[in-house]
Amino acid sequence: MPIEVLMPALSPTMTEGTLANWLKAEGDEVTSGDVIAEIETDKATMEVEAVDEGILGKILVPAGTEGVAVNTPIAVMLGDGEDATLLDGYAPGAAPAPAPAAAAEAPTPTSAPQAAPTAQPSAAPAAGRVFASPLARRLAKEKGLDLSLIQGSGPHGRIVKADIEAAIAAGTGKAAPAAAAPAPVKAEAPAAAAPRPAPAAGMDARAYADALGMSYQAVKNSTARKTVARRLAESKQTVPHFYLTVECEIDRLLQLRKDLNQRAGDISVSVNDWIIKAVARTLRKVPECNSSWTDDAILLYDRVDVSVAVATDGGLITPIIRDADTKGLATIATEMKDLAARARQGELKPEEYQGGGFTISNLGMFGVQHFGAIINPPQSCILAVGAGEQRPIVKDGALGVATVMSCTLAVDHRSVDGAVGAQFLKAFKRIVEDPLTMML
């Protein structure tokens, strides 16, 4: 009896995904544990392993298909002794076609017996197909390597990260220079005799650009970017935001950071790591900001799990520093560096980015002085951190210069009142401007 391979649920909240790539072809042998496909969720690209053994008889959902619902059949596997003719006209949920009659019951003396088909070994992929892990593919693309020129050392000849690094070190696997990309096709202007219609109110951007004859290139939205767009639109439309800003003098923090990094050896603590620690300590002092709104109750979280916004090619993602209030700066720095790197490679596990009670969005490294962030539902607050810059200040009636960092707290007014938000920023400012307290 053929075995249906179902679209897996790769996280508790996943309802659908994109079948990004098939790593096995129809007719390939599959053993338990083999990676057969790559699934793109709203946050990452993850590998799907086979549970059963057999032959990949038929692919039901082609690579690149979006919006595949969880538990939808995506392929069918054949067991030992089962013939591919069982799948003729196969449809998900339908009974397979009856097996063909045995040769002994229908002799054909005038023709030679046909040799039984042999399954392709998985180590010999179909022409033009290259088996490689998602990370290996990304590294090869970044370094301009041709995967077809690299020998894989993984299971069944699969190319893994170590193979890419070896090719880079040896200077092999370089792709041939690509031909010049064709110029973007411009929207064809209508005949001069037929004036272009004026854009109608409410039309989408594509229709608007077409109506005005504007040339453009359409970059397809990833599943992650669609999810971010939907969640942020819902946040601005349904969450009553208000914003509070405070300016922190960070000269003492910068000096202490410099002194510690000189003594830390291989560990480098960033300003963002200090901010994570300061936010975590502040949430212990003002726990009302570590919360979520529901219609019948406000949820106050016992643990201080801080989400940190990280920009990736596919969209925004917020990996989480768990129990940040109990961790030292060196631990936070090490964890954050690892999480950010794997976030950009699309390799985070769902439990590493789902959850969290408070979010930090830091654009200071890009020179942004001040901005207001959109709350990350269902959290109640997000802190937008700007760049530290030298500004004139007045202290004790005298004019001076200090390095000042603007921080803006976006607050859900349903669960956090203005006075509570102000208490949070007051406590946060005190901790940041007296950084030694974070060492206690």
C-alpha cells in the first residue's frame, strides 16, 4: 500500500508553508532519516526527514509551491515490491490502482520478457540536480561557487558546510562568469493616440505603476516577509500605541565596556548586549511592562525573556535571550552573536524565536538617532534604541558635552498605562547611566 508523505507542522503555530525544494527525485530510494525536502516557514527554512523507507514514487506538490496546508499530502512512497503503476491516476486519499496481472497469467510468447526496473540509488542524483544543505547553498551563493563542481561528503554525497569551506580554502568550485543580466523590461507605453487612463483611487501599487507607465522589477515576497507584513499591519490597526522617549548619557557605559573588552579576551560585549541586560534588570523593577493583553486578563510573565529584532534578507525576526535577568554580560553577548548569525542564515529553531515578553529594536549601528518601533504582538512594549552621539548638555548650570542615546518606548495602552511606561524609562535610564549596577 503506498505511503503518503504529509506536509509537517514544524512549529506549534504553523498552519501552512512553502515547499521550497525537493532533495529527492521520483524513483529515488529513501531510507529513514534521509532529508527529502526543504520547507520554508514564516521564519526559517527547515529540512524534512523521511520517517519510512521505500521509493519516492510520486511528487504531488512541486517545489516552489506556496501556502501548502499542514497535513496535506506532498508525495507518495512505494514499499518493497510495489510497482510504480500503482500510482497511475493517483489522487490524495484515493485508493491505488489495482496491481497489473502477473506475467504467468498473460503469457506473451512472441515478445521477450521485460527486465524489472531497478531503483536509482540516492547517491546518484538526477542530471542537473545537486544535493546540498540550505547553509551550504547560501555560502556557495555568497562566495560565487558552483555547487555542481563541488564533491559532497555528507550522506549520499550531499554537500555540507565543510565542503564549501574546503572549496574556498582550495580555491576550487568557482562559477563561470555570468552573462550580463538583461535590462528590466519596461511597461509598454500605450499608443500616442490612446491617452493613458488616470490611476483610480484604491488601486494597488502594481496597478498604479502600470497605469502611469512606471518601470519596475517585481521581487517576489518570501513567506517570512508576508508574515511580518501581516502581523505589523494588525499591530498598528488593533493595538493602541503611544510613545515615550528618554535620553541616556552613556559615556560611563562606553568606558566600562572598553575596559571589560580589553580584559575579556575572545569575548566582545557590544552596546546592544548592555542594553539587553539593562532592559532585563528594569523589567524586574517594573514587571507590568513584561506583559500581554487579553480580553479577560493582563498576563504578567514570571520569566524575563527578551526578544531582539534582527534584520535578515527574508524579513525581520526576533530571536530571544531567555532568562536575560539571570545571565551575565559575557553569556548574553555569546548567545546573541550565535542567535543573530543563525537568524540571518534561516537556521533558528521555532523555540528560539517564538515567545518573549518584551522586544528591543536597535538601529543605532546604522546612525539612526531616533525612531518609533511597532509593537511585536502579543507583547505590550518594544524599546527603539538610537545611536549614541555627542551633544551639548547643561550640568549644574555649566555647558558640557556628553554622548547621548535616545530610547523610545512604544506601549500598548490597553495593558500598560502612561505612568507605568514612564517608570520603566526612568529606571532604565538610571541603570544605563550607572552601568556598574549591572555587574551586581
